[in-house]
Amino acid sequence: MKQLSQELDSAWIASTYGAFVPVKSLAKLLGFSSPAALRRARATGRLSLPLFELEGRRGLFAHASDVGSYLRQKAPAAGGPMS
């Protein structure tokens, strides 16, 4: 469980993916089959993680801190069937 909490830590996400996580990396981190699948989930309201555009950069991004919070919220509780 300690490894899971480390992986979900915002600082770890920022050091691994950067402060602004691009959709390609975000899709992999969240378990989507592709960035297009992540964008479809967002478009249909199945992804509540806030994404944004950066001026001068292509694509969508998420704040590393938002990603960490989102994953902690979605992770199974300790002692559940996954632990």
C-alpha cells in the first residue's frame, strides 16, 4: 500500500511527468488505451479531472496536483479487495 501512496503522490507525479501533465502521459497514468480514449471520456463527462490548454503548446494538460488528488480519490480504500 505504501508504494501505491507514493505513486499517487503529487510530488512524484510532478517529478516524473512535470508540473503540467500532457494528455499522452495522463492517458497512460490513468489507464486509458490512448489519448483519444481519454478525450472521449472527458467529452462524455466520464472524466472529472480538469484539463486545460497552455498558450504556445499543443494539446491538453492537467496540473500534477490535480492528478494526484484525482487518483487518491479513485483509489480503492485500504483493506479493500485490492490490497
